Amino acid sequence: MERSYKAQKVIDRLGQKLNRQVVGSLVACVHCGNCTDSCHYVLANPDDPTYAPAWKGDRLRKIFKKHFDWTGRVVPWWVGAKSPETDADLEELKDIVFGKCTNCRRCTMNCPMGVDFATFNRLTRGLLVHVGIMPEGVAVVSKDQWELGNQMGVLKEDYIDTVEWMSDELVDEVGDDKAAIPIDKSDVEVMYTINPREAKYDPRTISDAAKIFWAAGESYTMPSEGWDMTNFGLFSGDDELGGTVSRRVYEKAQALRAKKVVISECGHGYRSTLCEGANWAQFDVDFVMESSVQTMLRYIKEGKIKVDKSLNISSYTYHDSCNFARSCGMTEEPRELLNLVVSDFREMYPNRAENYCCTGGGGAMSMTEYTPQRLKSARVKADQLKATGAKVVVTSCHNCVDGLTDLIKHYGLDMEVTQLVNLVANSLLVEKAAEVPEAEHAVSTTLAFAGRTILVVDDEADARRFIATVLEDNGATVLQAVDGDEALQMMRDKKPDLVTLDLSMPGKDGGRVFEEIRNDSELSGARVCIITGKPELRRLIYERPVREPEGYINKPIQEDVLVSNLRRILELTNKAA
Amino acid sequence: MSEQLHFAEHTLQEVALGFMALVYCIRIYWFTRFTAGKERQPPTGPASTTPRKGILFSWGIIGMPWAMESSRKNMFMWLQFVLFHMGVVAAIGLSFIIPYLPEVLAIAGVIPTLQVLTGTACVIGVMRMIRRLGGKHMRAISTPDDVFSLLLLTVWFAFAFQAVPNSTANGEWQLMTYFWMTAFFLVYVPFSKISHYLYYPFTRYYLGKSMGRRGVFPFERGQPQAAPTGTPGAPALANVGAIQRVKA
Ligand code: HEM
Ligand code: SF4
Ligand code: SF4
């Protein structure tokens, strides 16, 4: 049988990508099995050896041995050498390297031989991505990052709008115009870069960070481009993407003549921007880079900001992000900071470089086809969290926020997830806060959706009930529709201010409903927020020949994400109107 | 001593050693032809962790059973590894002592020591074989080379054990088998997984350098704290002493 074109390409590309570190890891494994128990997938699937790190590592090792090593070329069966021959073989490999490993590097730390499996698992992902074999979600996110400069498809206008919105809110909150968030200011001390998740789902972290910069009197700016410090290249194994994305950040910092790039709390963003990015981009960085955790800690230590830990009243534990702790050694600063802003801190075991992955790492949250196995493996983390007895888990990584939130919901834990920036902002003592006029107080205490009518379209009763309850709690009048036809009818009859539209519905799916809305002269102006459990379906919406939706949210939905996104849509489109 | 035994102890060993050395030189040349990835990232983590410290820690980690969870939680396995490799050193040493320094064996305690080392290693080899073939996970990651290498060493230890007294009183076959096996082993090793020791300095060097630069190595242990036990379904969580990093 002739080898498939893609399989041959993968083999050729492997030859180009091999460096001494990777070859060392490929030849040095003694198959001792010492790494087996270090993997959370193994612990959750004790009877399935295909989760063992060495077994997974052997998938690439086989190809390497068959084509690049000695014994494998002569007597392949003796050392388990084997070529991929068909595209189906590559698909199978894809399900292993993307679906059975989060590249958390815990096995690397536990290998006596120094085999860095996570690194060559990433390389294997890159080989497959090179020939177009990858989970749909990886393709979507990579495409967004290539084309739009950020991995969540946030349009530049939306990003700027969101920053300005947060800026206005902050100015209102503290009553000081100087608290406004600068964009593209040159010759500043700090250029602040964020995770697009903040712009999209969690803008509060932007205003919290801005509040801290303002309180510290920092000269800073947010850039209009190169603001996404995350890097899907780390997950997809695509070094070209990795280099391009980090170069955008570096070049923007240079253009603004910023002395320092501060990277908001994000494990993989920190690792990509600070550690790997310079390697991928072949770029010698001539400015300082640090995590916002270090920045906040320094502000407190230098007395630039004052905090009162009694304002954070719950019990807290800390989850070390794999990229932050295990790959970048950032273990003590977050704890030091946390202890300055909370009184009840409870360590999680094991921790630091030995912590277990949140199970959403390595881009796992974007690969919905592997969600069941991800959540199964998350039991290890759930047990770890439960054992702390804490009510809140703090983490310095947006990816971990999503991973942890999902597993907490799945395992029914009574816990919340937050980040250090939120705790620091919450405990911040602002000495000279200006008097906020009465009227503004009144606005800020009004329910978010008071006076608004929102139509929730979803075929799943549970999802509808959840969304409706959250919206009603926030003052909305909620209408509900179970399918597309009912939704269209209700829109005509009731003219809601906003529609949340589920994509996967039996019969007329959300995509078709959306297109009908946009093509209907009576309905086309409606504000629509797409809600989907499959991020890869988003493309079907954005590639339609109609005006884009006002927003989209991924399932599982978090209450605050839902509220802040819908608020954003209503407020920004109000402004635009 | 028969001529055949003399040949096995000398000429055969020298040829096999020469062959091994040659193949190893080619192997190292092959390996170093792959360029090492350059690291441009600025250092991160506490100042007490440097690439140099990271490298030293990384090389030494194998002798620090407390440093890695995998050895800390399986001390017995780690001990097996140590004793097995002490057996390797003893059995290799023996292949030099008998032909070139047989008087060493006359020193009191040398024979029993070598026999204890090779005998223990042989028993561990058997245990390891049971583990490798008996466990689902181990079987899944084992190739014929893994099984054969272990079998080869285990049988070789058994013959080394018998060869230690360097006596032909009961015939030459034990010595003869030991030396022929040693020669075979020397020739086979460069093509098998046993050549791992050749790569160990490199893999651990690069990992240590990178991890040291990034503030991960060395793990600095402060007060070990007991992990909560009884976390259902997650055996690895039990009895884990957490690593406590001490800030510089
Ligand atoms: C620098 C020298 C060496 C180092 C650092 C080293 C390291 C290791 C390590 C870390 C393991 C896995 C540990 C475990 O299973 O618990 C191992 C296994 C093994 N080593 Fe070595 N080794 C060295 C030299 C040797 C030599 C010289 C031989 C034989 C001539 C040897 C034969 C083996 C064998 C056969 C195994 C596999 C054991 C099994 O299947 O369970 N090693 N070695
Ligand atoms: S990197 Fe993490 S998820 Fe992947 S095999 Fe190793 S321990 Fe498992
Ligand atoms: S611990 Fe290292 S040498 Fe042992 S099986 Fe795992 S990767 Fe291979």
C-alpha cells in the first residue's frame, strides 16, 4: 500500500523539526513506567494503558525510530518502530496528542531520564496541524489568531469598545478622570497585555487591573494591537503562529516605547510571551516582561497601593497553573500576594511544580469532541479542590479559570473561581476616592437588565431555565422559545431588546434562524447573542453573508459571564444607536 | 585455563569493547549532529535558580529519591533501580577484574560483595520482569527490546554471580558463558534501549538548563507537609509530601 501524501508529509516535517532536545527525549526512554501515575488521565482511567505518558510518547517514537533511528530502520518490530501509512492513522494520532494529553508536563517532572514528553507531544500536534489534521476547535481558534490577532475572534472595534466601556465605568466608580484607561499612549512605563477572554467574557478583570494601575499612579497603556498575550501556537504546536503572535506583542511594545510589558494573569500567555515567544519569533527582546502578579505584589510592597485583607472574607486555596508554575517557576509570588489580600488561605496538595493540571490546559477547552474524557480526568482535580475545604479557588490563569469552573460545575462542588487581580482590586483601599454623585449611585445599584425584554431560545429546558433565572434575577423580562420557528414568531410579536440563540437545535438550527433574522427586514436590526457548546460551530455563523451577531458565548455558561456580555451588548449598541 | 576461556576473557572482550566504543562514538556524533534548540527567553522565577544549578540538580535528581514524586511515592522501586544498577557496575567491573586484576578477588570481602551485588540485581531483574510482563500499563509500553534487554541482564547477573570466584573447579562453563554474554551484551547494547546511559547526561542537561533558567529547578524543599489522605479514587494524592519552595 502506498503511503498517503499527508503521512509522508508528517514524516518529512518530523525530520525538519527534530532538534537535540527532542531527539534526546525520543531515544532516552527506558520504558520504566515511572511517569505513568503522574498523569491525571491515568489516575482517572486506571484500566486504560493508552493514557500512560510513555504509551502516548511511543506514538511519535515509533515514527522516529522507523525513519531516523538505527535499529528501528533495520528491525522495526524489535523496538516497536512503525510508520503512519494512512490519513486514518494520522486521525488516530490526533485523538491521542490532542485528546489524551494537556501538555501539562507533570510526567516530564517525574521522569528519571529527563524525557520531556509534553514538549514532543506539542511537536506532534504541530506536525498534524501542518497537514491540516486537528480538532475543529483548534482550527477555528488558530484561524482567529492568525487573522484577527487574538484567539477569541474579538474584533478590534469590540476590543476598543470594551476597554472604553470599562474605562468609563471605572471613572464613574472612583470619580476621577485620571482613572480612564489609556490606549496606545507612547513612552509609558508599562504596556498592559491581556487575554482576549477578558475582553470577551470577563471585562471586570480589565477594570480591576486598571483600578490597580490608577491607584498605584502607574504610567501605563493598553495597546490597540498586539494586546493578546495568549498564544494558541503553544497548544497547536504551530511555531509559525507562535512566533507571529508574540512578535505582534513585542513590536507593539517597541513601537510604543514601553519600558515593560505586563502580562495579565494567564499561565500559557505568560509562558508564551515571556519564555517561548522569543524562541519561536527568533526575536531578541530588549524590554522587561513580567506577570501582573509580580506587578501587583511590588505595588503593595513598595506602598504604592494599600490593601485590606479583611475585605476578602471567604476561604481561599490556590491552584498553580501548569504553565505558570511547572514551566516558569512562578510559585511563590502568587502565594505571597494572596496572603496579603486574604486571611484564610489553605494550601492545596500536591502543589507548585507538582500540582495537577486544571484539565483544561493545552487548549483542551476548545476541543469539544474530547469534553467527556476531559471531565472524567478532572475528577483528580475535583478531589484535590474538595480536600482543601476552601470556598474559593484562586488561580493566575484564565485557561484554568475556565477549566476549573467547568469541573466544579460538573462535580457539583460548592466553590467559586477567581483571580488575584479581582481579590487585589476588591481589597484595594482607595484613599482619595472622589464623591460619587447620588444619581450615579442610583444607576450602579439598578439591576443590570431592568426594563429590558430578552428572548431566550434553546431546545434544552435546563439551559433555558438557567439563563432565564439569571436574567430575571437581574431584572429582565424573559421570553422563552424552544425552537427557531417559535423564536421568529415571538420576535415579531414581542420585539425583545435582545435574543440569546442556541446554535444546536433540532429542526431549524440556530445558524439558519440567525440568517433568517438578519434577512428579515422587520427583524434584521435585532441584537443577537449566539450561545453554543461547540465553539467550532461559531464559524458557521461568522462566515454567513449577513451582519455578524452582537456577541457569542460558549457553553458551559457562567452567570457573571452571561450578565456582563449581555450588558455589554445592550450598553454598547445603545451607545452606537 | 583453556585456550577458549582465555580467548573469551581477553581477545573477545577487547574486540567487543572496541566495537562498542566505535559504535558509541558514531552514535554520539549522530546525536550531536542534531542542533540544540537555542533559548532566548529571559530568566524567570526566583534568583536562586540558575541554569547551572538547574543542570546540576537535573543530573543529580536520580540520586535524590525525595525530589521527584515518582520516586518519593515508590521508594522501593527507586531502591530496586539503585541496586539493579549497582549490580550492573559490579558485573561490568568483574569483566575487567577477572582478566586484568584477578588479585583483587583475593582481598577479603570482595567476592561476597560482588556476589551480593550481582545476586541482588539478578533477583531484582526477575522482579522487574514480573512487573513488566504482569502489569497492563507496563506490557503496553514494552517492546521486545525492553523485555530482551531485561532478560539479558538478569541472566547475565546470574552468570556473573557464579563467575565471581573466578574458579574453574566445577568446570569452565560458568566463566565461559559469562564472558560470551558480556561480549554479546557489549555488541548489542548500542542498538538497544540499554544505551540510555549515553543519553542521560544530555537529556537531563537540557531539561535542567531550561528549567533552571525558568526557576523550576532546583526544587527547594522546605517543611514537608503531609497531603490529605483518603482522596477517593486518586491514589496518587495519598501520602504525597508537597514540595515547599523556599523563596530566595
Ligand atoms: C549513567 C548511567 C545510567 C543511568 C543514569 C541509568 C538510568 C536508568 C534509569 C533512570 C532507569 C529506569 C529506572 C527504573 O526502572 O526505576 C534505568 C533502567 C534500566 N537500566 Fe540504566 N542507567 C545507567 C546505566 C545502565 C547500564 C550501564 C545498564 C546496563 C548495562 C543499564 C541497564 C538498565 C536496564 C536494563 C534498565 C531497565 C530496567 C527495567 O526494565 O525495569 N543502565 N536506567
Ligand atoms: S503532559 Fe500531563 S497530560 Fe500529558 S501525559 Fe504528561 S502528565 Fe499526562
Ligand atoms: S519515566 Fe521517562 S523513561 Fe520512564 S517510561 Fe516515562 S518517559 Fe520513559
